[in-house]
Amino acid sequence: MSTEPSIPLHSLEKTLPRESYLDEGEFEREYRAIFESGWVCVGRSDALTEAGHYLAIRLQSQSLLIVRGDDGVLGAFYNVCRHRGTELVPLADPGPVSGQFTRSIVCPYHAWSYHLDGRLRGTPHLAVDTEGVALHAIDLAEWGGFIFVCLNPDEHQPLDSALGPGADRLCRYPLADLRTGHSITYAVEANWKVIVENYNECYHCGPVHPELCQIVPAFKQGGGNQLDWDDGVPHREGANTFTASGTTNRAAFPGLNETEKTHHKGELFYPNLMLSLSMDHVAAFYLWPQAAGHTRIQCDFLFHPDELAKDDFDSSDAVQFWDVVNRQDWGVCESVQRGMHNRVFEHGYYAPMEDYSLDIRRYVRERLGEADV
């Protein structure tokens, strides 16, 4: 039995109301205000190393194309031909789809072609003045090897400002140098905010993640209370990474301080990038909401290129451990989503150790232009 003083339930902070998680109309309103109006992470630049390499992805109804130009610079465009609106890279599902253009971007419908920087190049059998005509450009910025796009041309907040202080806390991790060693995509039947709220607290770690708590016992002590995420959370004695054994033959990233070599860090960059950092690898999660109760999640496992180049490189120790932990998280998030459909559910509550989960409430209300009540 707990010896902590009792807290009246009504004194706890309330979550967002049920419609924020369940209602499709509310989802669409929220999506326009957040994912179509600010910076969104769409993937890694290390997947686009050569001229013509591209990444096509759909954010709801908006189809996007990111291309590495002849000059080595990344450009982002709407994935739509200026002629008749055909997708330049067909996306029957949300994607992402990657590949490489040869000399130019060619529309599969009538073969209108574009330079890799988006300028119209040719219109077969039709004399069209190509001067000043180009694909519709989208703002693009990079941080730590991650690609961000902004669909709102009136968004004046620079990316570094949008990222906030979390970027400074990760300054010693060589994020821009890392390369993707493995990826897993999950289909999760839960609202994207349920997933973010779950990521933002470790109150659930003891009941949900026994394997994880074997590596980081602090996650279950006091219900995950008073964890120091700024400096990182310590592993148990003799452990230094997120694998089943807590160890690996991979070297620590160069440049880390001594604490970062034995502690785990996690950062959330709104709205859709979650980073979990060990001393030898990073698990990067991109959230792509599909509907009020459905979210696609891509998890990239990032490693140092020196480790990837070794003959005996094997990512399975990290990948298999994370896959167990991820599926535990997605399972409990799906249970939350199903539970909220009960007619008696009006809203949930945040326990005191879930303070970080309040961030999503404040963030959403701010983006929707609502008062924080």
C-alpha cells in the first residue's frame, strides 16, 4: 500500500477531451493547424546521397517530393506535374517511396520533364516557353541529418526555433554523421497524441516494459518519478545501451561525455519526431497520422558509419530489443484508443509524474489558437 498522501482525483490535470482523440472532424482541423502549417520531419538526408535521389511521401492529401539536386542541395516540391496534376512519383499509399531520377524528373503521363531543381525542362510535341516555370516548391530545412518540410509559406518560425532547447541537449551526439542501418514501419490503431503522451512519461514503464526496466531500473522506481531527462537516465551497473544484455560490441559515439556513455536520453520534437539515444545507436521515430484512430510510425535505427563499415556489423541486438519495447508501447496505446470509445469516457488525467505529457495539451491548443484552460 502506498504511503504517499492521497490526491483528490479532481485536482489532477485533465487531458484533452475525448473528441480530440476520437472525432474525425477534430482530427482534420488539428491536422491542418499542425501538420500542414508548421515544420514536420519526413526522414533522413543520408538516404538521399547522390544527385537524383528522391523521397516521395504523402501527408494526408498532400503529396511531396524531396530531391537531391545536381549541386548536392536538397529541394522539396509538391509531387504534382504542372501540366495536368499527375503525381510525378505515383503514391497509391502514404509511402514513403525512394528511388533515383537519372537526368531529370519525368512525368509518367505525358512526359513533361523537369530539372532536378524543379525548373521545367521539356514539353514533348508542344512548344511551351519553359522560362520561369517550375514545380511548386516547399520550404525545406535540415537538422542533425533529419529533413523537415513546412507546407505553410506564411510560417516564419525558423526550424532551430521550432526545435527548441532539445537540440542543444543533444549537441554532442553526431546525429548528422549517422546512417540508417535498419528500419521498421508500424501501423498503430491509436491517435498520434496517445502515442506522444505515452512517449513523454515513464509512469507506464514498470507495468508495460519489464525488459526495458531490467536495463534501466530507474524507469520503474517511484513510477518513473523525478527522472532527469536533461542529463539522461542511468543504466544499471554494467549496462550502457538498449539491448537485451545491456551491452554491445559497438563503440560509443565520438564526442559524448562520460555521463552520455552510460545514460539514456530521449527527446520529442513536435509534432512528429521522437528520438531515443543510446551511446552507440539512435532510434528515430517518425509519426504520420492517418486518421483519428490510426498512425503510421517509421522507426529508423541510426549507427555511426565506422561501425556500419565493419565486416561483423550486426544491428539485430538493438533492433530486436527495440521491436519488443515498441510493440509493448503500441499495444497499450491501442488499448487506450479502444477504451476511450466507451461512452463514460470524457477525458483522462495526468498524474504528477506525467508532467511532460501536459506539453501535448498546451502544444495542440496553441496551434489551434485556443486558450489553455
